[in-house]
Amino acid sequence: MSGSDEPTVEISAPRPGEQLRVAREGRGLTPVQAAHEMRIDLATLKALESDDYARLGAPIFVKGHLRNYAKHLGISAEPLVTAYERIATPTPPSLVGFRNEGEQVGGHLELRRLLPVVAGGTAAVLLALFALWLFRRPPAPPVEPVAVVSAPATVAAIAPTTGPTVVAATPGTAPATAPTSTAAGSVGTADPVPVSAPTGAPVEPAKALPSGQLRLTLRFSGESWVEVYDSAGAPLVYQLFEAGQSRELSATPPLKVFLGQAASVSMNIDGRKVDLVALTKRDATARFSVAAGGSVR
């Protein structure tokens, strides 16, 4: 057998997570130690090593995590990013030809020709049954006339000349204005009391926060990924924001905050602006904690 006839065996390259794990173990680091040195969550590091990229957000942030981890371990990042792009890119669906068996088999072809006839006959039978039901339907019962009772005439009770006059009105009519006695004893009409219309609805004050909670306000001038976790590690915010959007939430500290593009975010805690420049790293991200009272570290 010639060399050209020998089968070719394709050897798949290790996945990015396996390469990172091998490099970490080669440096003698545990996952906890590596996460502490890189200042990332242990869950994020484990997601990178297990290729669980759905937990890491958008592809731009997955590539950033891969580059940072590779740089920390002293290995090249580009092969990892290339392998991730190959894994993340969906495989296009294959096109499968469709063969119409009815056109090739005589029995099926005859069945297709009979379908319109059967459908038309069924529709004719249903229409005939509906017409028969209309013909044999019992007539509607006659409508009995309803007697109309006229409203009683208006009765006016005349009171003494020294007292007010009371007029009884029929239902649905506005009551007459009751006259009042003047100082000389004559009967007069009471002046109406003017009522001023409200000039505007009252402005409700801002709702007070429960004791111990903080109010975080985030405004975005550009695209940025944001993660906010409570003291138990549960995510309060985990999404990608665009320019012009804002988000406000109240929570009990301590909180953990991650900003993918810190320069595009403006953050206030209980109305006080937070200086994010001092918290921003060289890769444009910011990761910090918010303690009780609103202190940031």
C-alpha cells in the first residue's frame, strides 16, 4: 500500500478550558489561589476551565477573561481565543433533499388525486346538515309588550312664609336652591359658595428605603456589561446595557459590582457619585465591593 493510500487521522486540539487547567496545575496553583491572585470569582474561574461560557456573558467578555487568565499563567492567549471562536460558532445546518414519494408510487399518486374530491364531498354534506338544522329550528317565542308607567307629577310643599321653601323633585332632576330668610324676614335666595379647582396633583415624595439598604443608580453613555451580586452571591443585575439606558436598584450591603466598560458608566450610591476612575483597571473593567454606609473598596 502506497503512502498516499494511508488513512489520515485528525487529532483535535485540547479545548481552551483544558489548556488553562493544565497550565494552572503546572504552576502548582489551586483554583482558589488562582482566583484570589486574579481577583475574580471562583465561579468565573471554574466556568473558564470547564468551557461553561454561558455563565460569562457576551463573547467580548469571554475573550477578555481568556486573555487575562492566559496572561496570568504566562501562556499565549490567541490560540485559546481561536479555539473558543471555533467552539462558539454554530455549525450551519446541512441541507437534505426531499423526495416526493407520491409522485413515484402509483397508489400514493391516486390518493392525492382523490383528496380534493373527498374534501369537496365532506364540505357539501356539512353544508346540507346546517341547512336542515336551520329549517327545523323551532321559532323564537313572542315578545310580550311591557307596560310603561309614567313618572309622578312634581309635588311642591309650600312652607310658611317665614321659613324656607322645600320643593320635592322627581328622580333624576337637580334639587332647587333652598331660599333663606333675610334680616327683615323676607324670603331670598342663598348665594352659592365658590369652590376653587385644584391647580395640580400633589407630588409624592420619594419612597424611603428599608433600614440598612442602599440605592444604586447606574447611567450609561456607552455599551457595558454589568454584574451586581448580593451578600449571598446571588446576581441582582447580570446583563448588557446600551448607551442612554439607566438602572436603579435597592439592596442590603455588602454588594459585589463588576463593570465591563467602566468609562461608559456613571454610578451614584444614595445620591453620592462614585469615582470609578480610581477603580478602573488597564483592561477598562472595574471590580469592587460596596459596604454598609456606601463605602467602596
